[in-house]
Amino acid sequence: MSFRVVRSSKFRHVFGTALKREHCYDNIRVSQSSWDSTFCAVNPKFLAVIVESAGGGAFIVLPLNKTGRIVADHALVGGHKGPVLDIAWCPHNDNVIASGSEDCVVKVWHIPDGGISRTLTEPVVDLLFHQRRVGLVLWHPSAQNILLTAGSDNQVAIWNVGTGELLIQIDCHPDIIYSACWNWDGSKLVTTCKDKNIRIINPRTGEVEEKAIGHEGSKASRAIFLRCGLIFTTGFSKMSERQYSLRSPEHLSEPIVNIELDTSNGVMFPLYDADTNLVYLCGKGDSVIRYFEITSEPPFVHYINTFLTQDPQRGIGMMPKRGCDVNSCEITRFFRLNNSGFCQVISMTVPRKSELFQEDLYPDTVGNEPALTAEEWFAGQDAEPILISLKGGFVPPSTKSADFKVTKRSNILDKLSTKSTTTTNSSVKNSSGASNTTVTSSNFNASLSDDLVKEFREEIRKLKTMIVKHENRIRTLEARVTETEGTFDREKTRKEGIENHSSGDSSNNNLCPDKNVNSANDREELAPDEV
């Protein structure tokens, strides 16, 4: 007698549920760019989607509670001169988002808690380095203000956003960089490139520690670090069949698992949940979401199920665990973009009868507190992300403590005020010679406002003067045109009179010969006796 042993797993019955239309988002003009990006980023406060915009690039930011149909003229974040290619929320501040664009600029924005009421065009900081379009932005998982960017110039740049300083430049890729991912503590970096190689890089030195051919297909491939240290990749075979593989960093060229899925041509984005060790595969243009569990038992990558939908997806965003509903045993929430402009919300749930907090489903997860400062990380320190408990739900820190922390760590949010205070202090020192002089931020803001008002008034005065000059010039030109047209009409009339006079004389001259000829003819017609 034979029997089959079913693998024991608490995630074997995970299922997805699409929320009702009134709890989703509609009428979003999703970007039509051909760049391989998810076009969507989400955190416990906001949903951000890259959209089509005339005269440059933009993305829309919506509070999570603003569901339903979005008005066509909704305020955008639109300071880029070219289409936006990638966006990413800061893991340590839910109000800060970074964007990369075809205009070669990376911008970091601050979104107020209630969202934006008018189009935002002034970023907190511009990061200028790349010579070609920037298609990848990625925050460090545990260090504050560390941002990685990669562009079509084959360069990887690591920034300290708090100061706008370029810390590290990595130049080891011969072609376009498809993806990049930090490991769990941010001490290593894995990238995929158009040359089909997977590289493990030391982010501080730029040294390539391991390199091997990944997927042999010519289309885009992607790689992510798992919490256990293994690398999960997606790509294409020589026959353009989609694949996924699991690899060890020490033996990149020898995959532990390499499975072919189907023959679709959409790039697959692996979305990883470190708490449950689940990997979700979402393909561009697919109407399905496949999910797998990674374990230490063969075959190591266990297929669980597939969530089916009717419409193909153009982009997708994954909610961090601290934004999930622990009361309904929700372990993941997806925001799925369709070509029609509809953003569908999908909740992945583990069926449980008990309404109590399920500790086995919700181990301590990554919080929004950084473990290191940018200076500490750059000096060589590594630390795993600070974990928090979700028992009772995620409770964000109070505004008072957050402000104190921002001031202490000189975060991106107070960059402008810190810089302005420093400038004012230095000017006071130079004028008075006192080294201990301090200026309050309120006085500086008042002086800054006065300076801005004066500058705007001067610009308005110049514009008015220019307009008056243009009006006078236009009047002069119109008078000249009128005078020229009158002269032309008079000349034309004179010529027509001359022509009419000459034609009248010629007609009179022609009448006399005709009369003589007629009289002569009459005489010829008379008989001889009648003459």
C-alpha cells in the first residue's frame, strides 16, 4: 500500500482576495514607458504610481484611504524634465520618496502627511551624477539616508541623501544594469546586467567578489538576496522560456534549482517577504501571480498556488509587513496596475479561525527605525534592520520623538533648515566677529521670506518693462505695415489708371479705319449705274 506524504507548511493554504472596486483606485494614467519597472511603490501611508505627463515626467501620490475614482486633474509630483522610470519609498521615513528619470537626475521628495493638494515641483535635494537615464533607485535596508542609483551609463552610485554627497561610484558593468538588491544587513550587493552576468559586489569598495553567467537568454533578468543569504533569480533561457533559479553566493555558476515556467515574454519581478520566506513572481503583461515558499528541504523552492485575474498587469507594488492587517491574518497586500488605469488591491491571507494574534504568522518584522547612520555605514559598520513586533498592529512613532530624532541625526527632512541656519550663522560671524552667535530658524525663515518677496518683485518689474517694450515694438511694426499697405494700394491704383487710359486710346484709333473700310465695301457692292 502506497501513500503520499503532504508537506507540512502553515502557508500551504494562502489565498488571494481582490477587494471590491470601491476599495481600489481607478482612473490612473499609468506610464506607457517600455522600461522594465514596477511603476508602483507603496508604504503604510501612501501609494505612488508613475503616470503619463505632458512636458516631462511625473508620478501621483495618493493617501491609502483615498480610494475610488481619481479626478483627472489630481495634483502630481512633477519636477522631472523626462519620463520617470523608477520610484522607491524610504524604509525609515514614510514621507520621503526618491525618483529616477530619463533626464539623468535623481530627486528626493518630501510628501506631507495628508498628501499633496497642488503639483509638487520642488524636491528636497537633486542628485546629479549620471550621464544617461536613471532606471533604478534603491534604499539601504538598515542605514539611514543611503541611496543606491543605477543608470544606462553603466554606473552605480551610492549617495548620502542627507548631505547630497556622492559617497561611492561603482564602475564594473560593461552594459545596462537590469537590477540590484542589498543583502539582509546591507553589506553586499547583487546585480544583473545585460551581459548576462550576476555579480556580487562589495558596495564600499566596488570590488566584484563573485561573478557568473546567470540566465542565458538575451532578455532582462533580475536577482534578489534572500534573508538566509541565498540568491533568487528570474530570467530567460536560450529558447526564450521564462526561468527562476536559486543559487548560493559561493557557487553562482551552479544553481541549486533552475526551473522553466512558461514561454511568455514578460519580465518577471520577484517580490520577497523575508518574514514568511515567500517569493511572489509577477510578470509584466501576465494575469497571474505565482507564489513559492523557500525552505531548506528539497526541492527548496516549493510551489504553493497561483492567483488568477482577468486583466493583464502593467505594474505592481507590495506593501511592507507593518502595513498589513494582522487581525485578518493578512500576510501581504499587492497593488496591481492594469492598462485601463485601474489599481486593484489584492490581499494575501492565511485562513485561520481564531481571531487572536498569530505569532507564528507574524514574527518580528522590519521597522522604520534605522540601525546605522550614513557615516557609520560608510566607515565600515554593518547592522541588521531593527525588528519590531506587530502584536496589536503597527504603531508609528509620535511626531515629537520623530522630530527630535530628525534634528539629532540631520535627516533629509531638516536639510534645508540646517543648511539655512548654518549660512546665517556664518554671515553673522563674519560681520560681528563673534564665534558663538546663534540665529533662530524662525528669524531666518522671516528673512528668507523677505528676500524671496524682493526677488519676486524685481522679476515682476523686469517682466512688466519687457512687456511694455514689446508692446511699443508691436505698435511700431503695425504702423509700418499699414503705411506699406497704403503705398502699395496707391501704386496699384495708379498703374491700373495708366493701363485703362492706354487701352482707351488704342480702341479709338481702331474705330476709324473700320469706318473707311466699310464705306469702301459699300461702294464696291453698288452697281455701276447706281454710282
